[in-house]
Amino acid sequence: MRSGWKAGGKDKDRYLGNAKFNRQKNTLGQILTARRLVECGARCVTLNMGGWDTLTRKNFEQIKNNLPPLGHGIATLVEDLHDRGLGDDVTRSSCGAS
């Protein structure tokens, strides 16, 4: 899925939040694109954010980098879906696997 950064500045700024790294920006762009797909009637949208395999890296440093933008993106998505009257029509799920 391509990033949704061709959006207007307002959407982009809301979803981007404090993302510092390109990987985070891409994930937040995917979340914005997911919102648009749901608005257009998509029944299932799957997103993926890599960078969680921390066995070979500094675990807590990596988690500190990943969690804030992910939490911000999910919170913004839920808020947008609710504001557009789609909150009750969409099941949201987040899970992790290693």
C-alpha cells in the first residue's frame, strides 16, 4: 500500500504527529490510506509496521521509537472514523507477532 502523503496538509499533519523516521512516516501514511479505503467502502484493510524484532538491537530504545507514533496513528484513525460516522461499522484490531 502506498503512503497517503498526497493528502491535504491538515490530514498529513494530524497523522504524522511526531514521527521522526521514514519507516514511522510510511506507517502513518498507511494508516491515513486505510482510513480513505474504509471511507470508500473497503471491507478489510491490513497494515504492517516492521521494526519490532528487537532481539539484536537495544530493546527499550527501539520500543521507545516505535510505540509513540503507532499509538498516535491508531488514536487518530479511531477518532477520524468516529467523526465520519464510521466508528460503529469498523472493527479495529492490533496484534503483534515475532
